[in-house]
Amino acid sequence: MKRLELLAPARDYASAVAAVDAGADAIYIGGARFGARHAAANSVDDIRRAAEYAHLYGVRVHATLNTLLYDDELAAAERQARELVAAGVDALIVQDMALRRMSLPVELHASTQTAIRTPAEAAFLGNAGFARVILERALSLDEIRAICRATTAEVECFVHGAICVGYSGQCYLSRSMSARSGNRPLEVFLDTQAALDWGKEQAEKAAFEQETPAEVYTLEEVRQLLQLVRLSHR
């Protein structure tokens, strides 16, 4: 039987509880390090508490380790991943393929930071062992439908949230304009102000109005999304 999953972000334990109480089927939450949201870091104990509460109501917990890793960080990343698994998380959301090679005893979900935009990319990651692929946000309904047909992995897409002119995981704008990077939490994720300034500058040059980032808002298309198979909504 087809089942739709509503997945909600949880910045911390309190918001995790709120998401569960509001009826989310699953939540995703950042660990102490290696997550794209540097300001939303949580200790293993906090995530354990969130998982214990969520599991009381049959809600799954996905933890994010979705940034690129340097070689000298691999041991620490693996240690944190195994601690999160021991804390009770149901899946890890990852970007760096090194985590795929660590034989972690948990589902791995390919983060939106892997910039999945085509059926071939989704099929490749599914064949590589990822239980779920999380799609690039700027895809049409037809593109999402084609991806669902191409992979046996679960497919997740965003129905609400920020969207930029660059592809997730492949935007180097903030890195080229500042010391910040969209793929490195310790250097802070996307420099939103840099993106806004650049967008306005380009709009002025092109003599048309452009605003970035914008907002994903697909609630009016949810009925169509409901027809797709193996889909999770954020």
C-alpha cells in the first residue's frame, strides 16, 4: 500500500516535540557537527531524547550529516554517526559519499545537497545503496514523476521552504564572495545576504526584477504529488 510521509524539520528537542504533537510522520534534526545548519546543532543526548519521544508515537527520526568532509574529519564523522545510530535515529541524511563506505547499520538518505535532478542520478544513488533520495528543490512535477519511475529508492521532495537560484550542493556563490560555503557548516552555510546582493546586481544589469532566495510553495499541487509513489514531503 502506498504511504505518504510528512517530514518536518526540528531545530532542537522542543521543536521535535512540537512537530510530533502536530502530527508529523517523521522529523529531521541536526547533530553536534557536520550538518548544513550550523546554528541547529544538537548533542547526542538531545537527539536520544527526541527519538525516545518520537518513537512513542511511531514517528521516525532522521539525523543530518549532510556536508562535505575533509579527510581528517572522517573518523570523527563516523564516530558521531555511530553514536546517533546508538541513540535511536532511524536514518542518516548525508552528502559525502565517504559515509556510504562506513557500513553504518542504519538507512542512508542522499541529501538534497547531492543535487539530484535527473532519473539517472536518482537511479545511481538507489543502486549504490541509498534507501531514499532527497530531490533538488527546483524540479517540476513531471521531473519528479520521471525520477519516481526510475528508482526503487524512496523519493523525498520539499513542499515548502527556501529556494535559491543555485542548485543545492553545487552553489559556490557564497564561497566565491566570502569565506562562507554552502557545503561546510563550520564555515557557515549559504551566505544569504551575498546571494541577495548578487541577485539584485544581476537584475539591475539585466533590467528586470529578480529576487533570490525565493520560497518553495507547492501546497496547491499536493493532490498531484499524492499520486506519486514512494514519496516523502518536507
